[in-house]
Amino acid sequence: MSGVARDPIPDNLDLLWSFDTEAVIVSSPVIGRGRIYIGSTNGGVFALGLGDGRKVWEFFSDDDIEASPLILGGSVYIGDLSGQLFALDIDTGEVQWRFKALNSIYGSANWAPAPDGSGSHIFVGSYDNRVYSLDAATGALNWSYETDNYINGAPATDGRHVIFGGCDEILHVISTSDGTKLGEIWAGSDIPGSAALVEGRAYLGHYDNKLACIDLAEQRIVWEYEDKEHGGAFFASPAVDRDRVVIGSRDEYLHCVDRETGAPIWTFRTRHEIDGSPVISGDKVVFGSIDGWLYVVSLKDGREIWSYEIGAAILSSPAVAGGFVAIAAEDGRLYVFGETK
């Protein structure tokens, strides 16, 4: 959940192909096994060839999908607004199992190895105020943990802890093994996105216009960043590299701060709010804005390196892998960029 891609972004990006899902896309794409997987608000999940956009398979649920897929082993895990979490065969799209929460699933699932070493566990939050732990192979319920309000983002995990926030204004820390409460930290406002968990610290934004760094062991806020000149809620999740934290805001700016102190380093202004999360790739940051543009800026100083006008609002976060950059937009299309070869 750090928002850092291992693969570099090519210096020269061209639009290679796009695919029309025929409905608004809020979901973010995921790249794996030479394919791209994406959900759509018509209930569709699409598996597309990475190189050419050819449709490999499609699956339709009974309700809108805004969550992003999780790829694990031979399965794609994704939830819908009816509260169903599906495990789909990664090669065929056939349903392996489904689990029904009591309310909508908006955020992506996450995973960790099972504590006894046998298999893996899936974690997902819901608008029924709960986080669930499920057996990855069967969908059997291991445990659930109830909070006092909606859970919108994806849970973060380091294998021993599950960390998530919600509309109860609290960052929760629970055990992966049995869901017992290990701690909680009051953030000060609703947490709509996901926390980036890096080296024992959680980085998250919230509705009170602040980006916070929280030490999990000490259960305290280490620093808070707020741009008092512009000021806007943070709906996106941050990207965290070795010494910087980058996050978009509803004040129309991308913000970069010092990871250790929270001191501002630079801001980059777009033409509208930024609800999608950025991805750091080497010395570049890639992100989309509701202004309809996809941007690549310098991590060092925020200088614009490249941009592309899609022309439709972007709520999705980019996927970066194998020399490709993928992003989806409200016009219902998935766009894939790379070097023309």
C-alpha cells in the first residue's frame, strides 16, 4: 500500500490503446500476468491483454463495482455495492466463491499469509462498519471486526497487523490472526481513503484537510501537514518513498512533503480536485485529476514532465508495470500508455 512502483515510467509515453466498458469507471486497474484487470459501475470486471487491449474475459455482478481488483495466486478478488466479494478465476473469470457482507464494498481487498502458514487470508472493509478476514481459497469467514461507522478504503497490513480508518475518525490496529483490537488512534476527521503502511508508520489523509503520519507502536500522531493557504480534504491515499510523501487533495493540488517531518517540499496545481491516488516510479510521480488530465511530474521539484488530456474526469488511480501506465476515467474507458515500439 506504499504507492511505489518497482518499474520505471518510460520517458516517452504514447496512448497505445483504450477499452470501453460502457459505464463510468471509479475502480483502478491492476496489472498482472500480462493482463489488466478493471471493474466498472455496470457491474463488470474485465480482463484485457496488456499489449493490445484484447478482451480475455468479462464477468458481471448484480451491482455497481467501484472497488479495485486484488490479484493473488490464481484468483482476482473484487467487491460490489451489494456487498458481495467475489473470487474469480484469473484465467477464465469463473466464480470460485462469493461472500456477502451486510452493506456495500467500496474499497479493494488486501491479503496476508495465514498465521499458521497454510494458505492466505483476504481482508476487506464494508459499509456495514466491519472488516472481514476470509480464507483466500474457500471464502470461509475467519473473523470480523466491527467499528462505529462506514469503512471506505482498503485495509493495509504488514502480515501481523491490519490497519484501516473509516468514518468514525479512528485509525484501527487489529491482529491478522484473530481480529482482536491492538490499538486505535483518533485521527481527527473521517478517513475516506487507505493508509500507506511503511516501516511501522501509517500515512493517511482525512476530511479535515490534513495529512498525518502515525506511529503504530507508540499509537501517536508524529506529525500533521496542512496547506492553510489552499486547504482541501484529502480523499486520496498517499504514496510514500524513502524520504517523501505525495498525495492529491480536493484543493486541486498535488502535495509533496518530507517523510520524517511533514515539512512541505512542493505543490503542483491541476485544474480540478484530485481524488485518485498517485504512484511514485523512480524519480517521477504519475496521477490523474478530475480535470480530465493524466500527469507525470518530477518527484524532486514537482515540475511537469508530461501530460495527456483524456477529457473525462479521472477518479481512478494509475497502475504502473512493465513499461505501461494504465488509468481509467468517467467516460467508461481504460487508457493504456507506453512507448510505441
